[in-house]
Amino acid sequence: MIASFFVMGKRKRGGRVPDRGRNGQTMIEYVVIAAMLVLSLSLFAVFLYAFKEHGGRVLDLVALDYP
């Protein structure tokens, strides 16, 4: 605790050490996580579409009547 008191030398009002770059890093992390979530959901949607199409084709083949 005392070591963090002398870390940066100059302090802003309120006694906090100025932490440059943390706000940008946090925003980038949130954007990266949101992009990964959207990418995962779109990949699941593609898999759902592909497996539904394949399932429909299999059901059509099973239901096919040969004389």
C-alpha cells in the first residue's frame, strides 16, 4: 500500500495515481470480446442452417418410395 503511494510521483486530485492507457485498453478488450461473441453466434447460426439442410435431405431420402 505504501509502495503504491510513491509509484508515479505526481497525483491527480483525490489521491489517485494517473493511470494512462488503462481506459483505452479496457475499451479494446470489451470490443474484442463483443466481436468474438458475434463471430461465435454467427458460426453457430451457419452450423444450425447446415445441419437443418442436411437433416431435411436425409429425411427426404428415407421417405422416398421405390416401387
